[in-house]
Amino acid sequence: MKQPCYLDLEEARQVLAGMGIELSERQMQRAAEQDAQGRRKLPFFVDPIQNRLLIEKNDLLSAYFKRQVEAQRNLRPN
């Protein structure tokens, strides 16, 4: 089994930039902020040891690929 790779906000932003998805620091922070119901747009969590937001790399990539597939399915035929 592969070891998980946890990323902080900046590292996650760099991974996305490597895929051509350029986000500002503020955009990443907003994706990690909790809404009124306590949910986040991306599955970031607070590391109990370091007390900072982290996300598992595969979860981050999966979220973007899932949205891409949904967008392709929602295309209207010409």
C-alpha cells in the first residue's frame, strides 16, 4: 500500500499549478474555509499535531478529475 502524501495549502496550490490550474493564495484559502454547515469545498483537515490545514494529494487530484468528468457529461450535443 502506498503511503499518503499530505500537502499544506501552498503545496496543494503548486500541485494544481503543475496541472495548469493557477489559483491565488486567497482562492486556496477560500476552498479550505468551512462554510456555515462546517463543510469545506475541498477535503482539507486540521492536522492535530501541527495544527495546520492539510489535504491528501490523491484526494485533491480526485476532486478535480471528478469535476472534470461531471463537466464533460453535462456538455450539450451540438
